[in-house]
Amino acid sequence: MKASHVEPIGGGLQGRRLFFAVAAISLGTMLTIIDGAIATVALPTIARDLRVDGSSAVLVVTVYQLVLVMALLPFSALGDRIGLKRLYQGGQLVFTIATILCFFAHSLGFLLVVRALQATGAAAALSVMAAMIRRVYPAKHLGRGLGLNNIMGSVSAAMAPTAGGLILSVAPWPWVFAIAAPFAILSLALGRWALPDVPPIAGSYNLAGAMLNMATFGLVIAGLEALVHGNSPVVSAALVVIGLLFGFALVFHERREPFPILPVDLLVRPVLALSVAGAFMAFFASQTLILSLPFRLQHGYGFAPSEVGAMLAPWPLTTMIVAPIAGTLSDRYPAGLLGGIGMTIATIALVLLSFLPAHPQYFDVAWRMALCGAGFGLFLSPNARLIVGSAPRDRAASAGGLVSTTRLVGQTMGATGVATMLALGFGTSFIPPLIACGLTITAGICSLSRLRPSIRNPSAREVSTAQPGSHGDVGAA
């Protein structure tokens, strides 16, 4: 093993190299989040310029999300085989090339191919991002590092729509995608020097598991999306059922694999299973509210789109403040307790949003959204720290891929749920926030359950299978 691969005691980097490594990862987070969120603003312009209808233009966003969900876990396993840094920077390079190709898109078909290529590069980087953060930060500051990464994600998500609108006012729509390219190039340059070289783990790649994983997520999500958008119910249901059958085959196959694509070996640990379940419910709930509330505020209360945007802004702004605080606290206090408090706050905020005044003003909505953002921020950073920190060091990439996949699947289910409620006629009522309440209550129960001694303290068998240093994080449940 080369000297550059040897980590200092306690893990992580030090001094100037730590600063530049954090900058490289932060820029990488920004480019993937911005590119995923900014395209929505450009859809009407793309539809007009490429002479397609609006429903076809939506595929520009759908294809990106679908490829991300399908590829994250297979890539996280590939990172273990070829090296985390190599996959992370390789994904950024693919993403940058695809972004440049957007300028040559004169048809929807070519643009969709380019977006799929962008998503492939983003998935490669995202799949090992949490594992890279674990290698960059000393173990005692892991929560702080994940909290900072959440800040970058929140800032990027908040600025993406505004940035997209400004770009479209002065430049053609391909520049909307090009805004991420400078971040990618700078991240590549910084990361080439600063990011640690993590040696690959010997072993063959689980190709069968990767194919089953892609078929499972691809068919289930495609079937749900087809159903919501009015396609044949029989065909849509058939896609979902076939996808679920592939899912059963995937679980059966992965249980026998030493390095599974779907990390069933991690999910058998109660603390990780509860953390993943809670994260799924939290992302499901947040997406349900964020997508349904604009329809309610515009159609139910008559607010203008600009006013609605201002009312939603306190959520990411509050998360920017709370996430790093929560991450730092998770280095000292149990994530189960912090998450339980966070979901309690979020539930209260959602109830208050369900029962708005008859004639709400800006402040009536804004402070409720800020309270919601505080609750979710207090839950998500400690929860991510626990998932990544509890996994054995050689399974950190799989744990990080699981975090990103859980987020994307939860958000996709939230979007599908809102579309269904809108189609059924109650998507603009107080019902979506109440449904989100049920999800946050479930997430809070999952979080508090991790405080049980039998879950907080792993058995001797679990500890013996973990890498040195990994079991110390489990106790932070």
C-alpha cells in the first residue's frame, strides 16, 4: 500500500489539503443539485424552441431523475472496485462533457440522450460522495462535514430556479445547463490534488446485481410515472408488478453476494434499517409539501407565482442555518434524539400549514415554512451521519449510495403522490400537508426507536464484522 493511502489516526485530512478537499466536494454537490433542479424553469422555452408539447418536454427532467435512481447503487459498488476518487472525478468529467453537448441539441431526442449522460456522470459522483466525505473529515467531525454538504445542497436548490430565470432572460436555454460546468471544472482541478486516494477493494463486480437493481427501480418508477400521466393503467400496473418481481429476485440474489449492489448486509442492522426508513419517510413528506403547497397558494388563495416563491424560500434558508448545527450536534448527541425532536417540530409545522387562516398573509406562511425547514434540517444531517458512520469503512460507498438513493426514491414518490392527488381533485386542499404529517410521525418513531439499548449497542457479532472505528459510530444512534 502506498504511503498516500495511509490515513492519519482518527481518519481524515489536515490543514490546507482538508480545506481544498472540502471545496472540491462542495462544488461537486452544487453542480449535481443545480443541474437537477434548474431544468424545470427552462421547460416551456425548450418545448417552444424544439417544437414539442409541454408533456414531452417534461421528459428532460424525468429522464435525469430516472437514470439517477437506477445508477446510484450500481455505481457505489463500482467505486469500491476501481477506487472512490477515480469514480468521483470520472463522473464529473462525463457530466462536464455532456453539459457541453447540450449546445448541440437541436432535437428532443438528442437532448434526452445528453440528459441521460449528464445523469450518469452525476450518479457516479453522488454515489461515492458520502464515502469521500467520510475519508476527508476526521471521524469526530463527520457530522459537521455532512451538515456542510447539506448546506451546499440547500443553497443550490434554493438558487437554481432564480438562476435559471435570470439566465433565460439574457441567453438561450442551453446556458441553463452550462451554469454547472465551471463548478465541475474547478472541482476536478481541486480534487485531483486534494482528495485522498482510496485503494480499490479486490473482487469481481456484481454485474447481475447491478442489472437487477436497474430493472427494479427503472420499471417501478417508470410504471408509476406512466400511471400518473394518464397512460394505460394496465400497462402501467404491469410495469410496476414486473419491477417488483425483479426486486424480489434482487434481494434473493444479493443475500448470497459478499459485496451486494443493494446493501442488504447493511440493512439487516436495525439501526441502519430504521435510519433508511426514516429518511425515506422524511423525503417523501418534504416533497409532498413542497410540490403541493404552490398549487394551494395560487389556486386556493390567489397568490402570484412570485409571492409563492418568496413564501417557500424560508424553508431552504432555515435549513442552511440548522443543518450544520445539527451535524455538529450529531458528533456529540444521539442522532435518534435529534431526529425525534426534528420530526416533532416538522409535524407541528405541517399541522399549522394544513390549517392556514382563511386569508393568510406572507408572514402566516413564511414562519410555518421556516419551522418546517428547521425540523427537517435537524433530522436529515444526523440521520445521514449515522448511516454513513455506522457502516464498516470498506462499505462506506454503499452506505453513501443508499443515502442518495433513499433521497431520490422518497422525492420521486412524493412527486408521484402529489400528481395523483391533483388528478383526484384534492391536491390543492389541506390534505397533502396532513398526509405529510403521517409520514413525519412515522419518521420520528423510526428515529426515536434507535435510542433503545438493544439497537444503540450492537451485538458482539455485529461489532466483530465491522471495521475498526466503525462501531463507535453505531452508539450514536
